[in-house]
Amino acid sequence: MNLLDQDRKYILPIYKRLPLEIVKAEGMILTDQEGKEYLDFYSGIAVHTLGHRNEKVLEAMRVQMESFLHLSNYFAAPSAVTLAKLLVENSFASKVFFANSGAEANEAMLKLARKYGRNIRKDKVKFVALEKGFHGRTYGAMNLTGTPAYREPFGEALEGITHVRINDVDGLRSAVDQNTCGIFFEVIQGEGGLREMEESFAEELMKLSEEFDVLLLADEVQTGLFRTGTLFAHEILPLTPHAMTLAKGLGGGLPLGALLLSEKVEHVLRPGDHGSTFGGNPLACAAGAAVLEEILEKEFQEKLKVKMDLFLEKLKALQTRYPEVIKEIRGRGYMVGLEVGEASEIIREEAMKRQLLLNITGGTVLRLLPALTMEKKEMDRFFLVMEEILSIWRKTDGSE
């Protein structure tokens, strides 16, 4: 019985597996049991910011493993303090709480906002979130998620959550009132098809926050850590949140989430209000600190900007040649979506045949999440494969 057969036999089948057995990962290359090398544009769904098995991350993990893997939160861990310090010194935050995932970090942020609201008035417990947003699979995060299909199988929804369309300024204003405690949002919606927040919507968020004393709660689980060209995606806009969640790329491949809190809310959660057995795990935090130290280097950022600009330029050129297929380019940096309509599944299948791994989000959008360490040869390989697939599509579709 091969690996995939055993997987189907023993593991709950809630994931749509790719028909590959990966035996090695290095940089942006996944190698299967037959020795075929695949160019990985999943990056573990934006987890491998520095690529698979980055040597600096591995070395930080080796050093930490010589000391201890886990202590419990009754003890301070140097790696957790180091990572928290890096996050605070490079963000709006004054304090950090560590969790195991983005969903857990969002649950902590939900509790933070509810308690903040109740400290003002017992009825100030309502939330506004965005349609097509995604905040995780735990119960609270699932109810904040803006796609009904994620919520409906599990019965009655949590009360007091209103969803509005991203960039619908009028809808946002009508949804917020004195009993709203928080507004959850992604600056660029990952699962929602790479929809980006507009400046006018961000400005309205800031106005409403001031007018109604509402917390702005940014989910940067996927957009954070230079994925979109700035350390945090909200820096693109005239927008400063009161709290923000990170995960995915934060742990260098290990499970790690974080809730960053501004001075305004750093005293809301007190001892006993929240906690996590594994949150702030020393090994994961050591990996996370190595990631932060690398991406905060000025030289790294300068090279990244050049590569991201080149990537977007090449994508636009590809769209110009195949406008009948690539209808729209969304997103920023290395979090990009290509709206290709009904061609999405065919392109993904053809790409896999050519050893390029692409993901789909929003049903019709190819989501491109390369490692920030992508080199020119890997970028060239991506465009070579895409050019071949799109030229074949044009011929078979009769567009020539």
C-alpha cells in the first residue's frame, strides 16, 4: 500500500490531496519518490517565506534543540522574547501574545475585542467582518469568515456579526454603531480571490474607529512579513490597526501564530483570561526569530523589491499576450492572483504535468505564492511553463 492509499485509510479525508508523494523539499523545489522536481508556488500556503529548509532557520532550530524543546509558559524562553522584541520594534505593537496558528491568534483577537467592548458597556460586543474574508476554521474564526459555505454546515451562527463587502464604504458605515466592538479585516483577501482594500475604505475604517470607539482588527496571517512588498500589508494604506494577527510564514515552517497588541489594548487581557500550552513554543520562536532577522535586513529587502517589480512586469506582459485567458491581475508582491475564469483547473492540471505546482482560490483565480527567495531561474521557469500552457490553450480554444 503506497503513501496516498495509507493516507486515505488512516487520516480523515477532509483535504483534497495532490497525487504526489514528496520525499524532499529544498528552496522552491519539491522532489517526489520518482525523482521528479516540482517548482512550488504553494510555499506551504505562504508558510515557507524563505523557502523549504532554509539553512539559517534550520541552524536556529539546531541551536535551540540543544537547550530545550518545550518548557511551558511558567518560564520565559529567550527565543520567544527575541521574536517578540523584533515584532514590537518593527510594528505599531507594544506587546505580543503567541499562539499555534492563525485561527488561534484570531480567536485571541476576538476575545480581546469582546472584553474591550464589555469594559465600556455590556452590549458593546458586536463585530463587523468582510464578505469573502477568511479567518480560520475554529468556531469563532469560522463565524467571522465571510463565506457562508464555511459556516452553514455547522448550524446557527454566532450572534452579533455583520458581513459587508470589501470597499463598500456605505455598507461599512451602516453596519457600525455604538455597540460594535471590533472590525475584522484582511487588507488583501487570500481565500476571497485576492481582493485588495481600497484607500477610501481604509480611511472610513479609521473614521468609524474614532467615532464609535471600535477596534480595528487586522488579519495579516497571509499578507504579513513582506509577502505583499511591505513588512505588513496595512502599511500600504492610511491604516493602523489596534491589534493584528500573524502566522503562516512567521514560524519558518513550524506552527506559530501571534497576536500583536497596541498600547491602547495591551492591558485588556489579564492573567487567566487567555492562554495556550504550546503557544510561544521555544523551537518555533527560534525559527521565527531567524525568519525576522533575515527579512529585516536592508539588502534582503532591496533585492526583494527588484524581484517583485520584475515579477509583476512579466505578469503584465503575459496578460497583454493572453488577455482572453488572464482577465485580471490582483494582489501585490508575491501574493498575486490571476483571474482566469473557467481555465483555472485546466491550467493547474497542465502546469502539474510540466512540474509546476499552482493553487486555486475563489474558484477561478490562480494564487501565486512563491518564496521570497525566488531566484531569476525559478521565475523564468514559471513563465516558460505558463507561456507554453497559454499558447496551447489559445490554439485549442480557437482564439488565434
